Amino acid sequence: MNIIFREKPLKLLWLEALLRRLREQDPEAGYFMEQFRRLDAGFAGEQRVDKEWDEIVCPNTFFVLHNLLLANTANHFHQLDTLFICKHFILVVEIKNINGKLDFDGTTYQCTRTKPDGTVEGFPNAITQIQRHIRFIKIISKNYSLPIEGAVIFSNPSAIIVNHPNTVPIFHVSGLQSHIQNLLKKYSKPILTDEQLTRFVQLIRAQHQPQKLLTRIDSSRFRHGVLCPKCNYKNQMFYYRGIWKCSVCRHNSIEIFAEALQDYQLLVNRTITNSQLRTFFRIESSDAANRLLRKFHFPSIGTTKNRVYHLPDDLTKYMKQFF
Ligand SMILES: [Zn+2]
């Protein structure tokens, strides 16, 4: 079994950082909150399904790749929630974490949800999404001739699937185990050797595009500095002799800097200089800022005076080793 773990979507990290810092009365606060709720629920649903993969019983090696972002020849993206690959077949999975009554109309291709209060709304059709992904996977896997299957999985137990065409299986997460077992029975003969399987997975992973943030908002709209978690991120903490101290509740911490610097990385820039650090985090002394930056051994370019530090991915985890 090989499971490539799911990372939190970058957009979700960005929204978390933004909502911690967004100034009160920002005209788009409600819009960002709604976006956050939607993405956070989606991520929670994906994690619920991920637990099921841990329990899959499969006699052979298999790979489960999460959150793949692949570009097709027209440079359009395919965002795949999960791709299950074994020597017998490929399963493309689309995960939906929504509740209410769901209706897929096979003629109009419309997908609607009826909420418990009776309101009806349209949703992107997961079946057409998965069919598009399958066509793409067929192209990139053509040298391996594995059969390709698709499935739409509902992670929310309160979703009721009313109507759906029989083109792509749709089921609740609890049905995942038996679905895989049925596919293993259907495709009982292995098509690839272990080496071919590994090579194919490497090929797919090599095509994965790292996530990019496409949204930026003006930095005057959010609070700068290291913010105090005990004060609900409303008050600033000040740097004194290597420790951050809250000006209001007196809470102090050294590690809080990692979270604040990650906010900077998400909201402002992936690189930082001594003077940018002093401005954003209100540190007066250039020497203190220098010591702070050097402590974490960030990769950097330039001479001492104009040195630019690159903030690595997964910043809080990276910085942990230096505290
Ligand atoms: Zn405080």
C-alpha cells in the first residue's frame, strides 16, 4: 500500500490566514468567510474518505494519489480528488461533501440539491466532471492499457441521492471497500508488473503541478505583525530579547513567529528581506531582525545588506526544528 498524503489546499491556508487578519468591516469579509466554509467542508469530506483507503484490503501493491493537479495538452487543468492505481485498473474518484437531496438528471446533465428547508440550487455535475477526467487519464495512460473506472463518493452521511443515471457509480463513502473488491473481481488479471506500475505512478506524479495562489489582496486590508492567539488575533505581540509578548494580555511565545511568518508568506510574499521583516513585524533593530532570520537557515541570495530569504513550503513544520 502506498498512500500519498493529502495536503491542505493552498487556497484554504490562504483563507485561514486572511480571516485571522482581515480588518473589521472589510466589505468582502462575508464573501471570504463563505469561501472558507465551502473549502473547509470539502477538505473535511476528503479526509473522511481518506480514512477508508487505510482499510482497503488488496492482495497487491496499490497507490492512492490525492489532490492531483494535472494540465492537459490544451493547458486546462484537471483537479483530481483521488486517483487509485493498481496493477489491474485505475479508479478516478470525485468526492462531494454536501447534504440534502441530490438529483442528477441524465438528460439535461443538471445536478440539483434540495436543502432540508426546501430551497433548490444547482451544482456542478460530478458525473460530467469525472467523465472529463477519465478521458484525460485515458490519454496519459495509453502506453499502459489499464482499464479506467470512475466513481463519485458522497462523504456526508446526510446526503440523499435521489436520482442518477447509470453512467458512473455514485455511492456513500461506506460503500468504497466493497466497490474496490468488486472492481478487483471484475479485473482479476493483473496488466502491469510491479515495475511498470511504479513507473506509471512516477510519470503521473512528475506531471503534478504545485499549487499556486492566484488571489492577492491589498496589504492595507489586513492586520500586520505577530498577532496574539489568546486575544483572538486582535492584538499585536512585540519582539523583545528573542520572545514575542502580547501588549495587552502579556501572553508570550517564541514559536508563534512561525505561524505569523507563514501568514506573511501566504498573504504578502514567498521571500523576505531584513527591512521587510522589520516593517511587517515591527522590529526596530536591524541586528535583531538579522539574528531572527539567520536562526532558521532559510535559503537566501544576495549580499549581507540586500539578502533575500526564500521561505520554504510547509513553513511552520520547517521552522519547528529550529526552536
Ligand atoms: Zn494577548
